[in-house]
Amino acid sequence: MVAPLNPYHGEPKIQALQKARDKQVAELFDLPGAVLHARTFSTDDPAALGWDYLRRIMSEEGLVTLRGADAVTIETAKSELINFDPKLHYWDLFVANAQTIKDICGKIFDVALPEGVTRLGDEELTPQKAREIQTFLADQGVSPFSTDALLGKLFPARLIALQNAEEKIVAAGFAAMTHNRHSPFHKSAWVGLIAVDLALRGLGLGKYMDALCNLVAIDELGAISTMEFVAQDNAPSRAMLESCGLRQAEGMWVVMFSTSTDRITK
């Protein structure tokens, strides 16, 4: 009898975060201020969620993320979470509406892939293949989600992957509806986990994958807009997002409050 596949991947701390988020899906699905993230606990309205709730998460896990936070909210969070002596890690928020994605990404997607590279069909995205994608993402420095989250078993999501002629994963990306009906970002999809094998970089596959994931978010998940996060010093990724039609949202950031100086993802 084959043992069931462990859906979690990575070092023990990362696996614990994946497991905690997966177990919380039912609780967070309709909780004001909560985000259905698959790794760190995230909120898009900390006042609605409650600072006591966030202090409990900080105490248990050592990090929480504010998504789409303005300067006032960030300053309030610094005060409310001061006892944890948090280190702040920032990402800029990039957004685009559905029509922009269709107009710009549709043209990017309509190009030929390198010889031997093909997109995996939905029927090929088994838990075992999702495990391969987890390993691939980790090898590229991208902290993955659980296989259940990647395969859309927990909330609406699409996993996109390319493989070569030897059936080795060479690129991946992800789109998901992570904001509930209480959110200011309701019906906006998050796109991320974009990664390309080092040997195939420089061929435009990153841009291709990002465009494809944004299109899937609109056409298959029904999103009216998309969002992505990028570090302020990551010039290549910022250029890629802009080439796909996304623009930086002024006065809004994604901020991780952590007891550690380490960033767990790019």
C-alpha cells in the first residue's frame, strides 16, 4: 500500500506555516480582514480582523503580513505589534484590471514556446506532479505552498507549469482568489510563484508565465483585476510586471512584520 503523499514541503518552519494556513481555510473564508494565503498569515484589513488576533498569530508564528496597507495602517501596526520588536519586510503592490490584462497579456501569450517545452494539462497536474513543482519552486528560491493549495483544493486557484521533452518542470506560476467578500480586493486575483529554470532564463519564459497566469486569473477564475507583489530592489521582476500591463499602486504596500530578519520568499 502506497503511503499518502505529504502535502507540505520545505524546512520544518515553512511546512508548519503551510499546515496552519490549510487548516484555517474554513475559518478565514468569511472572516472580515482575513486573506486566504497559503503560507504566512495575511490580512487586508487589520482593524476589522482585530489587533488581538494578529498579536496571537505573532506570538505563535512570529510573523504576519499586511496586504495592500497604506502608510497610516503600517504605522498603526508598528504601534500595535511593538512588543514583538518586529522587523519589516516590504513589497510593492502592482495591479491591473481585466481589460488591460486581456489587451496586453493576450499578445504576449500568443508566441511559440522553446522546442520541446509544453504546458501541462489539467489532467497531468496530479499530487505527485505538484510535489515536483514544489521542489522546482524551492530550487529557484521561491517558497512553495502545499500541494492541496497549489491544486486548488482549498480555494479557487490555478497552477500553471511548463515541462521539457524529458517531462522535467522548467517553469511554473500560480493564480488564486485569496480575498473574501469583505475585502476591498474582493474579486481580485493574486498572481505569484513565478519561476523559470536557470538554463532557460533570458528566453522570455518569465514574462510568458506571468502573462499566462494573469490571463488564467481573468478567464478561468473570473477575476476583475489582478495583483502581484515585488520587492523594491527587484528590477527584473518589476520590468516583467510592467511589460504585462501591471502598474504600481501608489500609497499601498505589502508588509511582513516578523521577529526574524530573514525573508522567507523573494
